[in-house]
Amino acid sequence: MANFYDAVYRLVRKIPRGRVMTYGQIATILGAPRAARAVGYAMRASGREDDVPWQRVINAQGRISARTEVERPMLQRMLLEAEGITFDADDACDLKRYRWDPKNPDRYRFEGALDKLPF
């Protein structure tokens, strides 16, 4: 699982400021479309002190998933708002506006060989 987590972190580090990706989107790009939950576990394991911009990963409804400690969702929202991302009355951001979609998703696929990843 560590190699998958590393692939997740490498892709998440590429998400530009002011953009987000979903757990499922990351899993699909990495070639593991059923691994959205594993992407969530990777984000939780990344820690706040890491250089992984974990706040830029949200759920498919454009919302922050609150299955972590109490303060983390509030911190995540504050960090995203500081990047210019806005939330509506339902606490969702507009994925059509803020979702980041890499131009060549095949280059991010996880196939067990991290040396193939370009980042």
C-alpha cells in the first residue's frame, strides 16, 4: 500500500493552488478506480506537516469529508478558502469551476513502478 500512497502523494502535489480533485478522480487516474477510499486513507496518513496539499482533495459532491478529527474539516475549508475556493450554502464547492483535470491522465497511472511517474 505504501507505493500506492506514494503515487497518490505525487499526484496530489501537482494539484495547482485554487484547484481540487476528488478521491475517486485520483483513484481513477492512478489506474485503481475502486480505490477512492484508499486515497482517503492516504490523505489522512499524510499529516499536516507534510508537503502534500491534502486540503485539495474532496469528495465527489464537492464537499469536505468529515470522517476525521473534528478540527481537520474546518482547517481544510479555511485553507481552500484562502486559495480562493468558495463554498455554497450546502457547503460544497463548484466542481465545474474548481476541479483540476490533468491533460494526460495516463502519465499518472499507478502500475507498481513509481519510477515511471514523471513527478
